[in-house]
Amino acid sequence: MLIAARGEIALRIIRACKELGIKTVAIHSEADAESLHVKLSDEDVCIGPAQPVESYLNIPRIISAAEITGSDAIHPGYGFLSESAEFAEICKSCRLQWIGPDSSVMEKMSDKAMARSLMREAGIPIVPGSEGSLEDEEEAVEVAREIGYPVMLKATAGGGGKGIRIVRKEEELRHLFHSAGTEAELSFGKRGIYLEKYLESPRHIEVQVFGDHTGKVISLGERDCSIQRKHQKLIEESPSPAIDDVKRREVLDLAVKGASYIKYGSLGTMEFLLDNNGDFYFLEMNTRVQVEHPVTEMVTGYDLIKEQIRLAATGTSPLFGKEITTRGWAMECRINAEDPSNGFRPDPGKVVFYHPPGGPGVRVDSHLYAGYEVPPYYDSLIAKVITWGEDREEARKRMVRSLEEFVIEGIKTTIPYLLSIMKDPDFMAGSFDTSFVERKGYV
Ligand code: MV4
């Protein structure tokens, strides 16, 4: 299996392959020659210079690496080409087993306006808004009048917060409609914009789903990802402290119903917003494994990447025959090589000393090691600490202990920042929504 990813997720996939007896091929840029995923794979191919367009985003070079190594399958991880239907289609045409959903399903769900329409057809509640993408600013004005301000403009090819604008009154709409369209054109090559009623301070709750491509879909619990900074998730946890078992059943069933309607296959995540009235609304679907998947692994006890690979190899997984139950509480902190006392500017460089935390209920997913040079070219995520406890307080206490134990010298990291959130009274009480970071000044 060729892993078309880098960093901690590439390592994660290699670990799953080793346990399945699958040989691995790592691809890397020149800047990643000393990266841990290259050291732990069975084979490795340097596919180009540091710039992603010359390496991790370069489909011909990745396919060539698969050809010369005689790879049978490709795992895209997350980021880069992991949601590229084109890449999935090319892998299929080159008889490389894609570890992920069918390209046709990826295509549909990558257009966020189409995803909304499909989920509405499936009977899943969506945020009131436009039917598909907006023709022009006049339609935007008309739809906004119907649903009332504030509204949110979103790029159909966007997702994860890119290309969105909050519009609080009609006078702003025309200008923001054009600026959002231009940003979408520049960022995604597509101007498409759709419009939704802006829900004030919702909670961001997502459901891990696993489908077998025939319409059979199971859910593996929910994750609360409301603690975000500039649309980057910082802390995720499962279960969500915001819902009880009745609401949990409701959102898990919505996710299964929606994923089943599109005959989803492989791992996927259905994102919902929970508003102040306690209503769920479908937001978007991620057709890849997510950074925060370990939170679900800790409360279910299953290795999701191994099950995803088993499904791709055999067409099924033992999970489909099981009653999925969860136990205890799990929390994840994403650690970035950024300087929180200097506007979170990236702080790449050599890791001079590295000592990860351990002990009961602690997992560290990281590609760091003493002497490793964190490159400046890629996402600043360098480690994830995931803790498990019988209840939320034990998971939180273990996270505080772990972050305090974690030693990374040579570069600045967001560990102190994450510790301050972990010790925040509202966070400790589980009472937070997506406005937490802004409202409490963790900016
Ligand atoms: C929203 C929303 C409220 N109303 N959509 C979209 C991308 C994802 N990262 C979060 N998104 C949101 N979409 C409607 N109609 C609130 C969020 C949202 C959010 C928005 C602004 C700042 C931080 C946020 C954190 C989580 C969710």
C-alpha cells in the first residue's frame, strides 16, 4: 500500500498496515527525507521538491511512485488529495485500490451545495438557505430576505470554514457576495456560493460513520468539535457534553440515514450544527479519515484505519455485524508548531529534545523525534495527545497531566495555550459552543 500522505497520519496508516501484514510504500518530498513515516515504511520514493504542487499534490508523480513500486493500493490519509474525486478516479483507472469512498460519492459531497440538497432529499434537516448555489447577487438578496439576517455565505467548493462570510444586513450583502466569490475562485477555482441562515454560537457535533458502499452504514459515536480557532479545530471530545442519550440517538440516526441514502462506503464524517433550541442541522460531510479519529477509537476500542483497509480489501468488516457501544470519555488536543505568544505564527525548526507523556489512558500520535527538523512548508500539526477516562473529568485530568509532561524543546508549540483552555472553568464544566475561543479571548 502506498501512503499518499505525510506526518502523523502517514505513520498512523503504516502502523495499521504492519498489523495487517501489508507492505508499505512512503512517498515524500525532498524536505521530508528524514521524516518518521519514511523511516518506518518498507519502501520509500522521493517524488519531488518541498512545494506540495511538486510533491504531495502531484498526481502523476504519486501514480508513478505506485507503478515503480508495484503498489496495489493507495491510502490518501487526510489533507492534500484525500477528498479529490479526480485522484480517486485516476487510481481506479490505474487499477490501484483506493482506500476511501467511491469517486462519484466524493464528487457529490465535495460540492457543499449539492451535499445540502442530497441531505434535504434524504429527509435530513439542513440549515434554511438557498437551493444549491446562487445564480447572482439578486438571488442572494431575495433568499436572504426570505430567511432573514444574519446569513452566512459559503463557497460550494469550500468547507472547513474557507470562503465563508457572515452578513448581518442587506447593505453588506452585494459586496460580500462578490468578495466571497472571488476568494472561492482564487482558492478553489470555482466561484459557486450558497447561502444559509447564520446560527448564532452553535455547537459543532460530528458523527463518525462507516459504510460498505451498498447502503449499509453504521455510526461509531459523535465528536464535539466546538473548540475551534479560526476554523481550525483545537480540541475534540467524545461523547459531546452538550447532548443527552435521546439527542445522541437522534443525531446518530440522522447521520446513518444520510450516509445510507448516498450509499456511502468507507469511513466518513457527517458534520452537524446544534442550535440553541436543541435542533440539529446538517452542515457538510467529510469523505476522508479525520485528524480527530483517535477520539472515536478510544471510546469504541476499534482501530478505524484497519477496519477501513479491511473493507477495501474484502468488501466488508466485522464491525458491520457488531453492536457498537462506547465506554468512558476521550479528549484530543492538537499540538501545533506555532508561537501562541506571537500571533500563532508557525515556528518550524529542529526538535532538540522530545519527551512524550505516557501512563494510563494516554495516547500520543506524532511523527516527532529528537533531532527531527520540522519543515516550514506544510501544516503545523506536529502531535496529537488523546486521553481516555471513565468520565470527562478523568479524561481532562489526564490531558492536563499529559500536556504538562510533554517536553518538546527547540521549537515553540501550542501546549501552554491548550493547557490554559483545559483549565478554563467553562471548559471544565463542559459549557462551551463555537464562540468559546473568541468570547473567552483565547485568540
Ligand atoms: C455555520 C455556523 C453557523 N451558521 N453555518 C462552517 C465551517 C466550519 N468550520 C464551521 N462552520 C460554521 N458554519 C451556519 N449556517 C457556524 C460555523 C462554525 C463557526 C463559524 C465561525 C467561527 C467558528 C466556528 C466554529 C464552528 C462552527
